[in-house]
Amino acid sequence: MDINELLEPFVRMLDAAASPAVVRAIEHGGSADALWREIAGSGFLDALVSDEHGGAGLSLADIEPLIEALGARAVPLPVAETMVARALLAESGIAAPDGPVVLVTSLAQPVPCGLVAQAALVDCGDALVLCDMAQLAPAPTGVTNSLAARISGKPEGRSLPRPASGLRSIAAVLRAALIAGAAARLCDVTTAYASERVQFGKPIGRQQSLQQMLALTAEDMIACRIAAQLGASHGLNVPLAAAATAKIATSSAAPRIAATAHAVHGAIGISEEYDLQLLTRRLHEWRLADGSEGYWSQVLGQSRLASTVTSVDWIRQSVFA
């Protein structure tokens, strides 16, 4: 399938249904039901469900551009997570909830979009458990306008087999793709602003120092996209090393990209009325979600030290196999 045949209608749907005004309304406590109905009605939620279970039978690599599109629009719902959850549930013969589903990879860390989720798929170490989000007692983190939730309840419900590397590897790749999408949008928005904003009689984008900043941001953006695509290339059986590579690259780049975007925009960039902060806030949230670059660097280092082959062979076997 030509990716544009899939991506173009998805982007049109998001642009129409998930405008910045809608995103803000949901962040401020408004209902997300209308947006969810639009997304659910599009049929994209079953993109990863196999043909035999009534889905599209696509791979994670196939839908990676769709996840980037979600990140680029700061969609305030766990759409990618629900796609993964529905695929895993279908393989186990369990009916998926109608509403949004989050992936819980740690009971000790905030769960992105936890405040707007109906259900959660929880990695309990030996199995996955599908439970109502209410069982986990979701509570706000205290971060302004964040939809992430701290959880404290005990997950109880239907259990299903756990992927070999657990949910965290899959979730890390989803975060990497979301970061890549937001990074691409920030790069476009910041470059356009630099071309339009005039100071001392000329666009600020003509200043050599600022051009250098934008060039480095573009490099980071491309690196994020490559890392996310590499992680997604393994499907839902993501090796730890591939997940680590994707999350380290994107989480490391996230604060640099956000800082450059705000430096170029100046004071207007931090105002609530301006769209920039919708994306930069998410970059910081996704950077930490499901393991920061520090966490995944430790995972990657331990994996390398446990191997007896050369570093080149280890990279080939662990990341590109």
C-alpha cells in the first residue's frame, strides 16, 4: 500500500477534528467524546489488527507516519496506544473497549493521557492485564494543562500474554514517533516564523547565528524520524536495543528542539494563546514517558556488556536484525 493512501485521509481527519482550539478545550477539562467518536469512526483504530480478526493487518512500520501525524497535531488522546492495545487484545480473542486505552508500563510513573482514557492495558511483569482506568485511581500530576495521570490502584481484569520485551519497548517506540512528529511540526513553524518576523528592517531568519540554530534543529528532527522508523521496523515484537535506540535519540533531541523553538519565537512562544507551547510541552512529557534517555541508555549499556561479540556484530544482531 502507498503510504500516502493511508496518511492523507488520516491527516485530513485530524486537521478537521483536532484543531488547536479543540486540543485546548480538552486540556481545560472539556469532553473528548466528540473527537474520539471522529477518530473511532474513521476505522484507523484497527489498523494493526490482523486481517483474520477484522482489521487492516498493517505493521507498526506501516502506521509510523500516522503516529508522527498525531504528534505533530498534539492530539490529546491515546490513539496510537489504543491501536496497539486493540491489536494485542484481538490476538488473544478479547473484545477491545470502545473508548481510549492507555499502555501502563510502570505503576510508579505518570501515564500520558491517563485522565482521558477509559481503559488501561497494564504490564504486570508476567502478563498484561486489561482493566478500567477507574481501578487505577488516576489523579492529575499537577502540571498545568497536562492530561497525564498518576496511578495508585491495583489492576484487575482480563489477562493476556505479554510480548517478549514487554509493553515498555512498544510504548518507547510510540513515544519516539510522537516526538518525531512534533519535532517536524516545530521545525516548520519555527522556520516560517523566522522568515516572517522582521527586526531592524530584515527577517530574523537572515541572521547567520539563527540559521545555524535552525539547521541543527533540522538535523535533530531528521535523526528523530530515522530513530522512530528504525524502532517501528520490528513490528510489535520490539527488541530492547531497538527500543532503546529510538527512545535515546528522540528523548535526547526533544529538549534541544523545544529550546530552539522558544528561543526563536521569544516571548510569544510561551503564551497560552500561541500554539507553540502545545507541542513543546508534549516534547518534554514524551521525553520522560516510558523511560527517559537516561533509563534507556542504562538498558542499552547493560545489554552490550552482557554480550561477548564485537560491538559492530552486537549492533547488527540487536538493532538491525
